[in-house]
Amino acid sequence: MDNRRHQVSLGNFSLIDSQLSRMRQRFSDEMLRMDNEMDRLMSSGTERFFNNDSVLITNDGNQKAIKLTFDVSQYRPEEVSVETTDEKIIVRAKHEERSNNKNIFMEYHREMSLPAGTDPASINITISNDGVLVATVPCTGQLTSATTAAIGN
């Protein structure tokens, strides 16, 4: 077996710089694609993508509860109100700003039916740091799939 020696010479180029340049270009192209996609999504309406309202049944071992979440992140806590009746929960929020050259008025209104077997009088309301209102409604009776299907608008 013949071993061959090859001469190593110094080239006048930087492999790292050329690789980094390609990576930067791919990154820029991908960021532009993402910006275009976000513009497209935002122009088609954001409510269907960013709606955080949801329903969840929890069980802490002793007590079942229905946990309802509402996205009120555009409102200060003092602008949000919650009411309950025997059958529903009503979440409202109002925000108003007036200045010399513009007026801003936003309003949020959401009603959800509460199924039989819940105790709206014992509801616990909190708002997270990121503006999600969480209403926890204890269950006094047995919840069935038909009962939970009654939760809605």
C-alpha cells in the first residue's frame, strides 16, 4: 500500500464567512416569509386564531369544577365585570380613551350557559398576569356529557 502525501496550501478565502453568509441569507429569507404569512393571517381576521375563551372540567380529587377562561387582555382588571345567574355567567369589559385627536372605545361581552349541577353563587374569579380571566364554578351534582354539552353561548 502506497501512502501519498499531499501538499497543504493556504487559500485566500474564509470558509466560515461564506457559510455564515449563506446562513444569514437563509434566515433573512425565512423571516421575510414569516412576516408575509403573519400579514396575510392578520388581514384575514385574528379572532379565530387568538380567541382564548374555553371551557375545562377539572377534578381536584374532592370537588369537580368547571373552569371557564375569557381573553380580556386588552382591558385593565377594573374595566372587567362578572355577573352570574342560576343559569349563566356574563363577562363584560369596557375600555374608553379620549384625547384631542382620537377616541377609542372597546367593549367585550360574553355569556355562557351553566349546566345544572353547578353552583354559580360559589364562583371564584381571577385574572392572570397575561389578561386571561378564569372563572371556576364548583359542581354540586354529577356532570354528564349531556350536561357539559349545555355549556355554550
